[in-house]
Amino acid sequence: SQKIEQNSEALNIQEGKTATLTCNYTNYSPAYLQWYRQDPGRGPVFLLLIRENEKEKRKERLKVTFDTTLKQSLFHITASQPADSATYLCVGNTNAGKSTFGDGTTLTVKP
Amino acid sequence: EAQVTQNPRYLITVTGKKLTVTCSQNMNHEYMSWYRQDPGLGLRQIYYSMNVEVTDKGDVPEGYKVSRKEKRNFPLILESPSPNQTSLYFCASSGVYQETQYFGPGTRLLVL
């Protein structure tokens, strides 16, 4: 069955550094990948979307890449701040409407 | 304000007592979906709907029913809840290309 794996359950970094989160997909080829942020007890909030024919997307301090050869997406937060501390979810989507979420990576940015 | 609403937000029930969790969106979105979130298992898709009267199974549909009679509403029905359906449930909606999903605030369900 189609699977999304986020390699790290937790990531701790120092304020000002770049956080890099990894997402790998197996047993299918998602038409696009999305990244969401989720704070405790809240619903996920959309951050970025990248399609299979795109290599890289940016939005302010966020950058996402999509490597169809490695079957991987990388999500970067540059100049990280304590306010970026949250759980980040990778989602693989098919054009038929199916969404598969990874388990998430909990990022902690220390001052 | 554009939003997805879910009711109730918290529910404690007993095994076998039918319940419905409502979901409504005011953004005229075609696509709606239900997820459950459990510790260590992430969000798993239960059912989704590409449009009115069109629904499809996600990864974990057993024990759930849905209907999409109107564009704005997508209720989740548990005909005979069991303790393994204790979870945090999220409803989401998005536009015609199923891109950005807007999530509701979640419904925390406990089945005794």
C-alpha cells in the first residue's frame, strides 16, 4: 500500500539554524506533495505544495524540494525561530483524491 | 470568515450507541475528507468526497459511513461505535483540484 515516511520523529535545532525535514514515499507516485504544520490539539495548517514536475518551491523562509528519482521531498526552514516549533506533516496526494499522511516530525527550536 | 466547523468538539459515548459527527464548510469547496489521528499512527484518511453524491473509501473506512447530500456538509456516522474508534477526528475541505486542505478544529471521541 502507498506509504509516506518521515524519517525523524523529532528534530532539535538551535535558533537561527536551518531545519531540514525528510519525507520519503513508497509504492506509488504522488501527483503532488504538501507540507502542513500542526500545533498540539489543533488541526493541520497548510504550508507548501509541490507538484511532481516541479523541483523546488519557496515561500518566505520555507523551501520544499521534490526528487522523483529518490522518491523524496525535503522541507527546509531557514533562520529558524522558537515560534517554528511544531509538528510538520508531509502528505502525498493522488489526482483521484487520496491523501496519505506521514507520521510527522516534531521540530523544537531552542533559543 | 472561511472555515470548516465540526460538532461536537468532544464526545464521550458507549459501545454500540450510534453517533454522528457533523462537518460543514463555507468555502464552496468540492472536496471534503475525514481523518482520524492516533498517537504514533499519524493522520489516516477514512473517507473522502470529490463532490456531491460522490464518496470513496480512504485507508481506514471500516466501521464508518459518510454521506454527501449537499456541497457544504459531510457528516461522519458511526453506526455501532467500538473502543478502537476512540480517536481525534478531523474534517477537511479543499477546492476543485484538492490542493490546499483546510482542516476543522477536530472532534475528540472517547468510546467506553
